[in-house]
Amino acid sequence: MKSKYKYFYDNPWTVLKFPKRNKAILYNGKTKQYGFYDLQPVPIDEKSAKKLKTVDNQYPVKLLMFLAGALGVSFALNVIKMFM
């Protein structure tokens, strides 16, 4: 059985992987012992690295400005409607 963070086997061993920390924990359920191991690096070739998409850091700012403008227009229309 496989979940998001764990691999379960029929034998007493459990493997917990933490790719952001580059570590894995190997746990033995019978002896209640565990060990920490380094994960092997994943090789990245240059062709696939060039195809990676760069993230535009201005996207959240633009979205926030759009939502603030929409809120301002809505507020202005409601104030105008209230006084007329």
C-alpha cells in the first residue's frame, strides 16, 4: 500500500521519505529500531532543465491589485446607490 508519505510492506519494515530534506527513515516494526539514510540525488539532464517553466513572482501582486480594484469599484457603486 502506498500513501502520500509512506510505503507499507507486508514485512515489518516501513520507509518514510522526506525529499525536501533529502532524508529517509527506515523503521523495523519487530525490533522497534530505525535508521536515517540520505536519498540518492536525481540526475537532471540539460535538455529537460531548459524546458522547466519559470515562475512569475509578480502574479500574486497583480491578482491582489485586481481584487482590490474590484472591491473599490463595488464599494463605490454601493455608496452611490445608497445616496440616490
